[in-house]
Amino acid sequence: VEIIMVGVANQGVWVAAVEAVLAGLLVLHVAVCPRTKVEESFNLQAVHDLFFHPTDLAHYDHIEFPGVVPRTFIGPLVVATLAAPVQFILQALAASKLSSLYLARLTLGFISFMCMRAFRKEVQNKFGADVGFYFNIITCCQFHLIFYMSRTLPNIFALCVVFVAFKYWMKGSVREMTITFAFAAVIFRSEIVVLFAPIALYFLVTRKASLVDIILAGIIGTLGSLVLTVIVDTVFWQRLAWPEGEVFWYNVIQNKSHNWGTSPFHWYFTSVLPRALLGAVPLLFAGLYFDRRTWVIGGVAVVFIGLYSFLPHKELRFIIYTFPLFNLIAAAGITALSIRRHKHFVFKLLYLTSLVVLLVSLGLSMGFLLVSYHNYPGGQALYHLHQIEHPDTPVNVHIDSYAAMTGISRFDELYPNWRYSKAEHIDQFNEFTHLVAGHANCTYHTQQQPQLDRPLFDIVHWVAGFERIDWRARPYPNILNTPQVP
């Protein structure tokens, strides 16, 4: 503890060590939870198709399963391009498709890591080396930001760009910041405009930028991004397409996002932020109290979340862009306690307590990771099928929607001699030799003995999925799983 307390942030070796730990945690999260869920499916399937059918659009997954709204191919193109040399080697070695799945996830994780690193370095320039150091420490002790940084969500591609925009914000480069925010909003997630608005207002009120400068930069960024996405996505969607424009029309103008569920106005503040920030929450108060520079940063985050809370459909990933801002404030808080720890016993006690809280936060994060491991029964079920049947066996397997939404992607289609079908609205299953079916197609007489509601088939294996945590179990809480995918 004393080593950390004596100016460790000024020693480059310690900063590099913490960054290595952060990168290692990112890799660990990919290794434990390599598969993805339905929200990530388009981008992941797109990377798969760019890997294995680069010019054969007829075999692309989105042609058969376009989804409710289109998504841009720009993110998957960046990932596939950066990963191309390693993918070439994997294919030359005839490696399993699962190797390519790890490659895709790790490549996106690397992009996210480097973008966050650029932001952290600018934080260090503006707030000091200690704040930059503790920013990494706090991030290491949280689950959700690291967990999501390698997941192929539109929000994560947007987050990578937002990290760069935050860097320009810290630097005071208004033009570059505005263009970068416009790029993220036009191509990946339109709600980035709501995040940009209070930042732009701050620059206008403080007269650090003129309205004309911001408007001109916004026009340049918007038009350039619009031309790029329309050209690229028109090719891949084989029709005139601006994917994020269609998403905005569906979710905001038509307000159809509530079809996927609604949450109360306060949900982000009372549920998401405590879970996502964990031990950083009490440090926010210290940061806001001791460092007034954090007031604007906190104000931007709160205004964004407050405005976004008016949309009834809510998900944690929608406000993930604010997590680094809150971590910055928390880092300023623990830095202030560290600086004052020699002045009074109370500050030393608060500082040591903060370190203990962060350790507890790290423990909780590892618990979240363990729970998440049980959230992909579909992928685990198909993997088991590959283990019990020979690659040359004439297998024709049907994957229902529940299984497909809980971990199965085209990266899991390992054997070229097998036939994999995700066809929907099927009445007759006679042509299939195997089914990977979700719990909706099963009758559970006990938790240990599900029965499939398909008279032609017998259950050869079932995979349990996470249900809840039993906090009353002794001597410690237990993770309760129930049969999910036979």
C-alpha cells in the first residue's frame, strides 16, 4: 500500500503495469464469455461474413435475416480489416471457426482499449498523472465497461469514437471534437447528439468557441460521415441505405423501441449506475467536492442520462459513454484524498477505505463475470453437439430463435458437412436430425428433467442457464441455473 501511496503515478513502469492488467482483464472477459447475444448478432455475423465470404454477398447472413432495422457495415469492416492478417494465418492452418470468433472479439477489444488509452493520456495531461493512473485502477475494478468493450454492439463502435471525441474535449480542440462526435452520431448511434449538446453549450457559454465554428465543424462531420455510410452500406444492403437514419426513425420518431420493454424514468440512476460504477460511486462525491473542474464533466453525464431517460425503453449499453466520465471524476476524488492523506488522519482513513472499497468492487466484478458465463446456453448446447457427433456424420440441425439469441452465431457452425438452419415458422421437423431448442419448446417436470415438446426427438443433452442468485444460501450465495437449451 505504501508503494502505491508514494507518487506511484509518476513512475511509468507502474502505469504500464496497470494498463497491462486492464488489457489482461479484457482478454479474460473474452475468454470466459466469447459468445454474444442477439443485440450483438448483426455486427458479429457481418465480421464472420467478411472473414469467410468477403465478396460473396449472397451468402451474407443479413441477406437472409435482415433484422427489424439495418445496421452499418463500417464497424465490422474496420474489425475485419485489422484482423485480416491473423485471419489469413488461421485459415491457412485450418483452425476452428471459434478461433476466428476470439480474433474478432479481441480485435474490437484492442480498438476500444487503444481509444480509451488515448482519452486517459489526455486526462493525465489535463488533470495530472495521478488522476490518469487512478482512472485505470478504477476501470479495472468494474465489470460492465470492460465486459462490453469487446462486444460487437453498435454502442461499442460508437464508444470507440466517443473516447476520441472526449480526448479532443479534454484538449479543448472544439473543431476536431465536433467532427468526431458527428461521425459517431451519423454512423453508429444517433443519441450521441444528446451527449454532444451540453458539451457544445459549455464551450459556447464560456466563449471558448463560437456558434459558427461549431456549426461549420458539425456540417463537415455530418456530411462526410453521411456520404461514407451511404456509399458503404448501399453496397452491402444492395439498396440505398443510411442505417442509423432508419434506426433513429424507428426508435425515436415512430417510438417503437418500447416494443422491447420499458423501464421507469429513474432506472438509469437507481439501478444501472450503482451496478456499473460499484466502488467508484462514493468517490464521485470526493471528486466533485475537491476538484471543481469535474463539475462540468459530471453535469454533461447527468444531463445526457436525464434526457435519455425520457425514452421508455432502457438498456445499460445506451449510457455506457458516461461511465468513463464518472470514472474520471472518481479518479480525481481518490487523488485528492491521496494528496491530503498526510495532512490529517481522517483523509488517510478515507483514502485507505477507498482502496478497500475498490478491492471489494473488483471481487464483485469477478462475481458478475462468473454469472455472465452462464448466460449463453445456446452456444454451449451447439458446442456440445459438435462434441458428441462426428464431423462426417450427416447432421441437419435446426436452431430455434431462443438458442440463436443466447450465444449461437455463424462462428459456431464448425463442420462444413453439416447443415445448420435458423428458419422460422416451421411446422414439420422431419427433415432435421437434431434440434437445438430453447426452453419455450420444453415441458419441465422437474428442474433436472425437461421433456421436449417434439414427439420425434429425444433429449440427449441440456444446458442450464442463469436464473438468479440465491442470497440466502449458506455459507455463501449460490448461482441458481435452470434448464434452458436441450
